[in-house]
Amino acid sequence: MPSSRPPGAGGRPALDDKHQLSEKVAAYVREAIMIGRLRAPDYVRTERLAAELGISATPVREALMILHSEGAVRWEPRRGFRVLPLTARDVDDLFRVQAYIAGELAARAAVALDEAEIERLGRVQRELEDAARAGDAERVDRLNHEIHRTVNKSSGSSRMTTLLNLTVHYVPLRFFGTIEGWAEASAHDHSAVFDALRARDPDAARAAMAGHIRHIGRLLVRHLEARNVLTEPPEAEPEAVAGTP
């Protein structure tokens, strides 16, 4: 999965000019919600967040409107933006979508990657496994990013890759290094992907990559549940029985 960069000095996120500032703020708040730093039913105070990030209130309000459109927060008149509950199903759904797209990209890469590139990725994978054994999560993240970026790019499906990147925005990428089993999963699960790429087997590549992404999603759900970040989904209303009020 693609990786993101660490926060800037002093604990403040690195908000630069490469993208719209509001998008950077939205990414910051998404992560804060995903890791439980912001939780339902809390309100996100615009002025407080602007002061925390050292920016004006305008891009913060724009960011919160982006998150409102995504269903992460809800605007309540005269009260502000309230964080909406995050459930295990929400996280699982996100990774199901990612697994489908990433699997399809891997299937296309299986017939598009040339032998030299597959061998190069094999060397990167061996470095990743060494880093996992050494407990170097930052290096695992960097090498993992290189593998997935290369596979996705080689598929020749730029629009589908863009769709995958949109879903990745919801995932706390800087946080993955702290999740138990993540580095090991990145080292272990890739072996089936590489077997399929070397065999030029699109179906096997699709299944291996999709399985890998779903595995990562399960690890994240388990991690968030252990920290009481997730909430239970609301119970469905019972269906009315014919002849009863």
C-alpha cells in the first residue's frame, strides 16, 4: 500500500504547498478519526484545530466540508462539525474496495511486467523481508510502497490506480508501522503475489493481492478494536409484522 510522510518538526503535520491546504487538513483529520484521537460524538472545533496546525480557519472549514461530504463528520447548524461513529464494518468495507481494485491491477500487471522488472521487485522484496526481521517498520513501509507502486503503475490502468489512491486516503498510513503483524504480513503475503507474477497468472495474482489487502484490513480492525476506537453499528429496526401496528 502507498505510504505517506511523517509529520513535521514539533509534532505538527507537514502541511506544504504541493497540494491544496484543505486537502492536507482533511487527511490529518481523517487519520485522527481513524486512530481514535478524534471520536464520535465529539465536535471538531475549527478555531482550535487551526491553532493546532498553525494555519487560518478557512482551510480547516473547507477540509471539514470535504469530510462532511465523505460521511466522516456531520455539520450541525449553530453547533459545528460532529465526528460520526467509525465501525468495524466501515473499515472492512474500505479494505474490501481496496482489495478488489488492487487485485485487478495485479492481474493486469501479471501480463504487463517484463522479466527484468519482476526480478528487480524480487530483490526489493528480499530487502523488505530483511527489514521485517530486523523490526525496521519505516524501511518496510518504504519498500512496500515501491512494490505496490510498481505493480499498480505497470498495469497500464491509470484511472483505476487513481481510484485505489482515493480509497487509500482513508487509511492512517503513518500508523501502520505500530500495528502488530503488519510488517510480517507485508513480508509474508507478497510471496504468493510474486509467484503469480512470475507464472504470468492473472487469476492467481488477483487472488493473492486481494487476499493480502484484506489481511491488512483485518489487522487494522483488530488493532482498533483493542484500543476501543470502533463503535458498534446501530441495531436494525425490527421489521413490522403484518397485522400489527
